[in-house]
Amino acid sequence: MTSDARRRLGASGEDFAAAWYLERGYDLLDRNWRCNDGELDLVLGARRLVVFCEVKTRRSAAFGAPFEAVTFTKQRKLRTLAMRWLDAHPRRGINLRFDVASVYAPRGEQPTIEVIEAAF
């Protein structure tokens, strides 16, 4: 798969995950937020909750479930990025949650999603 195709697949998975959250009453606070340390896929809010969601999209499970790609090292990086985001968007008295959205998007089929809330 070319890097452009990979990028398009990732973007479609993020679209699907964002829609999932919006349908459940969350607000999209940021998408693909970048700083020198990396990128956050989705940042969402609901009342006094801020959710940092890492989206992993795959065409198949041939290389494992998408959520398995969120290793301990990736989790640590996401926590650092969340702190950077909070530094740039000060909020008081909020709760934080880290979710992982696993999106399967087989060619020619409707994508499916599994969101693991409070994944780490």
C-alpha cells in the first residue's frame, strides 16, 4: 500500500471514529493536533471530560487487531501529547480519558468500529 493510500485509509478511519463520537453527543475539540512531539488523532469533549482518542484503521486483521498497535511506548507518547494539548488549551476541573478506536475498513464493505473507552 502506498503512503497516499495509507494516509487516505487513516483519514477515513478518523472520519468514521469522529462520527461515532459525535453521534453520542461529544464535541470535536481537535483533529490531527500537532506539536513538536507528535500528533493526536482526535480530541473530544463532553461536559467536564476530555477524551484523547487514538484511531487505528486496518483493511483486515491479518496483522492483528488495530488496537494492538497502541503499545506501551505509544501510550506514553500519547500521554505526553495530551499534556502538551492541555498546556495549549488550559482547562480546570476536568477529567481525562484515553480511548482507542479500532476501525476495520475492508475494501467494498461498510467499515466497523470498536471503541475501547479508558483503554489505558
